[in-house]
Amino acid sequence: MTYDSSNIFAKILRGEIPCHKVYEDADAIAFMDVMPQSPGHTLILPKAPSRNVLDADPAVLAKILPLVQKIAIAAKTAFDADGISVMQFNEPAGGQTVFHLHYHVVPRYDGQPLKSHTGIMEDGAVLSANADKMKKALG
Ligand code: 5GP
């Protein structure tokens, strides 16, 4: 399978569609998931095109994990979480639905099971407020 630059995250990276951004640098971007499995669910993407870890440049992988850590720490603080799930899926059989490499950071709480994807978009005002919380925690 090859990278298809018409995927939704490539469009976000090109600024063709909006997102609730919490972080950006020359190599990566992080923004709120529109269908959060928990408040504060954040996605982290390298800007370099790859479908997932299976075709990613190892140098890109080496650079993205410190950012995933930074976002995870900020999400734990911003959402007063007991823990964080970091998830990353590869190809449809692996649970992937958008084919530009990304990591999920999901705040978790003791005794609370992970919500499944409902397919229902979160309210834009809620995502905006959650992005602000993340930006504040990132400093
Ligand atoms: P995957 O299953 O590919 O790892 O996850 C893709 C994620 O992207 C899902 O959690 C889904 O809610 C999220 N998503 C899908 N479309 C959009 C979009 O247009 N904007 C944002 N911010 N997230 C999206």
C-alpha cells in the first residue's frame, strides 16, 4: 500500500480543513481528535508522509516519540487523568482508519473503561476549550 495524499490528515497538514491545534513545529503537529474516546483525546502526527509505522522513515519515528511523551504528560495534567493510553494503529486490520501516521494520546481514569468510537463528532466549542487546556499545560 502506498501513501495517498488525499487523506484527511494530509488535508489538515496542508491547511485545507481546520483542526483544533495544540502544538506545531517544523516536523510535527498535534490536534484534538474530533471523536474523542475521552475528553482531551489528542492526535500527534509527523508531517512527513507515511501511512503508518510500517512504511515510516526510522528517523521520523525516532523524532516523534519524544513529542508523544510531551503531549501525554500535558494531557495527564490538563485533564487530571490517572493514566494515559498511547495508541497507534496500522492498516485496516490493525484498526487504522486514517492513513497518515498518527499517535493517539487518551486520558484515562481509574475504573473507567475506554469509550469506543461512537462516530459522533464532539462539539467544536468543547474541542476548542480542551485545546486551550492542552496549550496551557504545554506552557
Ligand atoms: P485511526 O483509527 O486511524 O488510528 O484513528 C483516526 C482518528 O482520527 C479517529 O480517532 C477519528 O476520530 C479521528 N478523525 C477522523 N477524522 C478526523 C478529522 O477530520 N479531524 C480530526 N481532528 N480527527 C479526525
